[in-house]
Amino acid sequence: MTVLVWVGVLLIAWFVIKPMLSRLWFKFHVMVGLEVGKPQIDYHHDPRHGLVLTYQPVNANIHGNSMPAVQLSRDDMAALSPTAQQLLWHINDKLQRYHDWCNTAPNDQATRPLSEAQFVLNRLLQDTLPNALQRYLQLARYTPEHLRATTADNLSADDMLIKILQQTEHQLDTLLAERHANTVAQLATDYRYAQARTPNILKI
């Protein structure tokens, strides 16, 4: 009976004290500049966490709908080599940057046909990279002792995956360079128009 009384007292005390502790915890976060409920770790650069690469086509009517092209759990990421992990984070960051840039001028992309670089990226992200990662993870799970074994091309499974990741990153670099060149050309057109219309004011 005494034990039950003490349990009841402790439960009551907990429900009374818990709101006070929550308020104190919130005030502490405010004092030190942390946002309550917001992760303070950048998941994009922490291999202990999973990764989702979402391929968002520039024009849904031409490229297809937005879709998660690659979904990797924490265990999947842990099975990859550090080099492969780093390349995936690079691809993730550049892909997001490319999406954001394209989305700043959606009308400009609405009727433009696929460039060769966009077509290649399409295939890499929708087919080649997901398939390669799936096959590598199967090898890592079922025959990890043979991951470093070389093939007829003198490449291991890890080497081949890294080559595919490097090619994907290179394709994103090509597309970012295309966007840069197009934007600079548009800026130059704006500049020449302004110079022609107001030569005395804007002449440099």
C-alpha cells in the first residue's frame, strides 16, 4: 500500500513539474539562440543519416513528374565508401541548386526542348544511378568479401559506382555551366538595350 501511495505522489509531482520544466527548457533555447524543434545538425553532410535525391524535371510535361530518384537509409549510406558518400552529397547539393535556378524562370523552360545534357541527366537520375546503387547494396549485403574484387575491366564494384557518381556530378556541372552562360547572355542583352536607350546615362 505504501508503495502505491509513493507511486501516486511521484506521478502527481511529475505532471505538476513537467510543464515548468518545458517552459524552462524553451527559455534556455531562446537564451542560447537555438530554435526549438529545428535540427541543429546539417543532415546533408552527415553520413550517419539517410539521403533522398529528388529529381525535379525542369518541365513536367516534357521530363515527367517530380520523383524521388534515390532513397537511401542510414544503413545504405553506411554500406557505401566515404568517397561514394561524399559524391552523393555533392550531387544532392548541385541538384538542389540546379532545380532552384530553373524554378526562378519556369516560363522560360516551359516550351524549350530537352538539351543533350538534360537528357543524359534524366537517364542517369531515373535509371542508371538508382539501378547502380541498388546492385551495389545487394553486393555489399550478400557478398561483402568480394566488393574489392576486380572485374575484366580491372575495376571493383566500388570503382564502378564511383565512376557513375562522378559522371552524374559532371553532368550537373555541365547543366549549371549552361544556366550560367544563358543567364550571362540574357544580362548582356539587357545591358545592351539599356545602353542603346540611355547612352548618356549608362555609358561606361
